[in-house]
Amino acid sequence: MLRIGETILIPEATPDGIVLASIYPSLPGVDHSTLRDAVFQDFEHIQHLRFDPVSACNVRCVFCHSDFSGAVRQLAPEAFRAAMRFSMPKLQNISVGCAYEPLMGKFFESYPSMMPRKHPAGVRARIITNGLLLHKKDISPWVEFGLEYIHVSVHSHLADVYERTMVGASMRQLCDNLRAVRLKFPDLRINMINVVCKENQVHIGDYCRWAFDEIGADRVDIYRAAFAGNRQAGYPATSYVERFSNEMSRSPALTDEEWATTVDEVSKFMGGPLRGNIHALGAAISTLILRRTEVVRDDQPLH
Ligand code: SF4
């Protein structure tokens, strides 16, 4: 963990060898004054840069493991500019939104103009959002920069299930926002994410049809929710697991058989049996990626 001025930089390597770095305006429990300053060598191998414009979110998803116990901090333009002064000759992707909700960032629209020209051509951006503030923020500067897709967390197509799983969200606002984005940016990819646990494991096949046909999504990712054993008080998941376990005498995580039911529902939507094509169905398979005409499997953890 390093620091750039008042902000925190966490470099890491993914299992497939990608050099990733994440910038946070703050993190609970981290005293940034004890960290060493980042230097140019810390940036020269970065391929994928993620940053959070703010350390806050406007909803609370029941399975969320982001820590909301700290003070809300914005990523100030001068802090972002300071990070962008370092050359990143291998940079390929920038993700806006990492652990919190980027559209709550006061300076969300201004970061693209701070990107230095010396980065490699063809760097693409992605926005990782719950989509609920798309009517309040303008994504045009990011589209002009090279926005590849927006990755929108929508954990049900049923208003009551959606609003119960994403506490504080409004299904009507979400649908208005996504349809407006689809109309205004017809070439922009919309990837919808559904993280499934007992709270929202209903009609996943219908969810896919709704996402593709009514919202105009290009891709749907279905994740099997996992709940960490080491739970912090600031995680929404912590209180949810306690409440669910007390009421139902079981974990809200799907069993292998329940996950298999979800896979079956998706296969029905896709028009063909999936179970026979997936080896070791169960704990090893945690993600289904669906496009209109194909299904692939991926066992990478949720990020
Ligand atoms: S998982 Fe839900 S609560 Fe957590 S940051 Fe994303 S939208 Fe917010």
C-alpha cells in the first residue's frame, strides 16, 4: 500500500499476471501518513488502473463487502492529477469505480480532461456503477475519452426483490436511467451484473430476457454471491448474514444445488441445456457470462 499525496494506491498482480493498481481517496483504518510515497517505478508496469472518485455509496447491497465505516472522502482533482503525472506506458484500461459508487463523485465528469497525453493510444475506460445517478451525471466526457462499457449492478428485474437486495435503490429510476443511456449512446455497451444469493434467487431466466430485450443490455454476468468468514462491522453483508442466519438458520449463500437451479434457469432462457456442458457444477463455477447468442463460463472471483 502506497500514497500519492492524500490518496492511497494499492498495486497488485492478478492471478493471470495483469498488473493492477487501485486508487482510493481513503480507506477505513488506513493511516496514510505511515505509507511510503509512490514513485515512478510503481507506475511503469501498470496495465489496469482503477480509481474511486469517492468513498461512499448511495445504496447498501445485502452481499456488499465494501467498508462504509470511514469518513466520506472525495478524490480531489489535484490528487488525481498528481497520480496522472506518472507515466504508465503499459496502461490498457481504466476502471472508474472500484469499491464504491463513482457517480457520487463530485468531480466525476472532470477526470477525463486530466488524463495526460503521454499514455498509450487506445486506453479504454469502464464505469462500474449501480446506475442510479446516471440522470444526475454526464458520462459524455468518458464516452469521448473512450468508454468501452458501463458495468451496472442490477440484482433483480422485480422491483420488490431489487429494492430489498439493494437497500435504498429505486427500480423506476434505474430503468429510466438505463433506457436514457441506451437511447443517447446506442453504441455504448451495457453489461448488467446480477450477484445471486437467497435474497434474489428468483426468476433469473426472466431477468436475462428483461435485461436483453427491455433494457438493451449487451451482456449479462451472473455471479454466485460469496460471504466472507472474516466480516467487518462496516460491511453491509455482515448485518445481513446475521439477520438472515438468525431468521432462516442457514447462510444466505446458495448451496451447490441452489446454484444449479440458477444455471438451469439461465439455460432455459438461452434455449438449451447447460448443465451437461459444465463440468464440476457447484463450488468451482461461480460466474456465468451471457451474451445474446453465447454462454461461457468463468470461475474468476467477483471483483
Ligand atoms: S455492491 Fe452495492 S452497496 Fe456495495 S458499492 Fe456496489 S452498489 Fe454500493
